[in-house]
Amino acid sequence: MTENTATTETAESQDAVALNSNRSTTPQTDEFREFISSGWAPQEESLPEPRAAAPYTAARRAKLSAMHPGERLVIAAGDPKQRSNDTDYPYRAHTAFTWLTGWGSDTVPGAMLVFEPIPAGEATEGHEVTLYFREGAGRDTDEFYVNPAIGEFWTGRRPSLKQVAADLGIATRSLTEFEARRGDLELATPQLLQDLSELRLVKDDYEIAELRAAVAATGRGFDDIIRALDDAAQHPRGERIVEGVFTARARLEGNDVGYGTIAASGPHACILHWTDNDGAVNPGDLVLVDAGVENDSYYTADITRTLPVDGEFTPIQRKIYEAVRLAADEAFAIVRPGITFRDVHNTALRSIATSLDAWGLLPMPLAEALDPAKQPHRRYMVHGTSHHLGLDVHDCAQARREMYLDGTVEAGMVFTIEPGLYFQPDDLTVPEEYRGIGVRIEDDILVTADGAENLSIDIPRTADDVEAWMREVRGE
């Protein structure tokens, strides 16, 4: 392979070279190029066994092919996203691409999956599927040491076409071939992404196993948080300690956190998407932690537990906590194939309203409050109760409403149940003792043939069990 045909650099990789040109110290002489290109041991090309996802991704590609006869489909893994100047955010391939290929945290950035329709009249039908990606460059090129965006000295060794084909069970070609015909190829359309979201609503056995593993790792992350609470209470930004120990667990056992961890102590727990995590963790307060480990396959858990910082709930904290737990339990009790997805939310919300009514916090009779046009209790729980879960924390988000919120629940679906109560610190509609308390309990639920399974049931949930769990983990 001659130097001028070794690689075809994208605009992004060319930009990366240009951004560093003013501080590059790499010698550019022919003498250095000859020296650095020689003296390397032969690179062995052992072929891996197919990964566990391979038969499942083949079935998924077949389903998508059947939905789009005669159409060319192109699904991009995506390029790295710039964080600042010449640094990028950690790379994550597009969810649709990963679902169809099984390539997760080891995806080569910029890869393309192409479904080419087989011409009418041939013996077979459907699509010829090819994965295009930038394979490893030879040591007889200068890419591997010059280019900080894709050079293997900079970003690590890339697999060969044969290795990825054996690993994923997909025909592979060089990305240079894709670039040569980019003009006649169009990327995935909104309609295609909608179809992919709807295909992903029901999980296969591989996906369920990955979600179980993500939940188990997340449970260990919560153990780490409990062990770190004393240290967190000693630091003015103790929420960062909570976030940090969980992130360490996610990086040790998976790819990363599945989303920005919420470590919300005291009144911060009333801010639904609190991710600044820069507050104090004070004894006597609750700390609401919403976190999930994302596996290398990209499947993520999504769990919330609300913990008393010093290990014991106060009477008012326990009262609010158990009301939220009751709402979660009542919502879980109705889950089975055939119900409507929105029924889960409606059930949890009715339970929340009933508790608020019993405490005298509703401004009208319960029956009137349950009128969908009124619902004053939504002041204290403005969010929904459930969302689908899988490769994305808010999975299948591009599915049509009639397939999602108004859709019928089926066996194999996985979604969260996460009611909460949030009494803002300046909310004058509730007694002072309630103000500044936020509680959410979130579990990951698998719909079975005749009911449901709480995948996160081993992470303690009741107030009594949470207190016992914290004592055990702390060795008290």
C-alpha cells in the first residue's frame, strides 16, 4: 500500500491535524518517515468468536429489512463531538446503529451501516447489509503517528475488516469505499428512526440479560455511595463525592454512567434534574440519588433511591417516603400484558393524591382533585411515572404516541416506575415541616407473560429495609 492511498481522511480528521499544526513537534523529514515506518513486529490477525449479541442483531436487521422493501437504508454510528477546541466528548455510537450491529463501547467512530436492496427478480429478496468503517492503518503510512484524531499512536489500534466481520457477523468494507459513493447515499430519515424506536419497544433475551447486569452493577454503586456518605458529609461539595464514587463503579464495571447522575441532598432533591451536584450532604437530610451504570453494550439501568444521610428517617421523612413507596407498589401491581402504558402513571398518581388528601394537603375533595382537568396534586409530582428503558435511558423516544404512552403493554417491555413527592422549600401550600423534602423511588420493571418482575428488587426499597441496608453496608 503506497502512502498516498493508505487512508482517506474525513474533514473532521483533517481539521484535527490543522488544529494541532501550530504546536506539532513531529518530524516531517523523509528520513524520519522511513525510520518510524520500519522495525515493527508483524501484527497478528486472530479472529474472535462471534459476540453474544450477533444472532439477535441479525434478527433485528431482518425485521428492519422487511419493513423497508426496495429502500436503501443508511444508519450512521456518528462522529466524535467537539467539547472545546481540539478535545472531544467521550465517544458514544448512535443507539440505532448499536442496536442493529451489537457494536457498543468498542465502536470505531464514523462507521456506517448500509442496507442495499437486492434487485427485484433475483432469487433472494431483502437487503445486502454492509458495515463500513475505518480499519487499522499500516505502519507504512504516516496516519498512525501524525493524525491525533484517528492515528493509532493517539487513539489505539483499530480492528481489521475480517476481525469485525467475525465479531459482529456482518459483511465489512473500508470506509474509503463509503466515502467514494457518499453522494448517492442518504442518512437515516426521521421515519426510519421512528421505526427503529418502535422495534425496540419489546426487548429480546440478550437485551434483558444486559439490563439485569446493568441493574446489578448499579446496586453495587449504591453500596459504594452508602460507604461514602460520612466522607460526603465532611465536604462542602459532598454531592460531588456521591457522584464520584458512583461514576467510579460505572467505569469499573461498564462503559460509563448511563446519564448524568443526580446526587441531590436536602432541598436539592426537589429539583427534578439536579445535576450540578455541588451542594453539601448534611446529617438529618435526605439525599436523592438517581443513577445507572451503562454496560459496554450501552444498555443502562436507571435507579433512584432516597437515603437518610445519617442512616435513619425522621418521622416526617418516613411518612413521605412510604407514601411514595406505596404509589410505586400500587403501580407495579397492575403491570401485565394488555394494560395501557399510561395506566401505570394514572395508578401511581391516584395513590399520591390519596396520600395527600389523607394529610389534608389537597385544596378540594379527592374525587374532584382526580378530575384530569384539575389534579392539584401534580404540583408535588409534575413528572411522569414511567419511561421505556434499554440502550437509552429514555428508550424508544421517537416512537409514536399511540405506540408509547397510549400503547398496549407487551411481554418483554422494560420500563421504569418512579413516583415522587417534592415539597419545595418556599412552598407555602404545605406545612413548614414538609418544605425542602424531596423523595423519589425508581425501579426497572420487566413485563412478563402474566405479570411483571422488578429487576431492581434486590436494592432495598422500604424505609425499614433502607435503614437496615445502610447499617449493614456501614458495618454498624
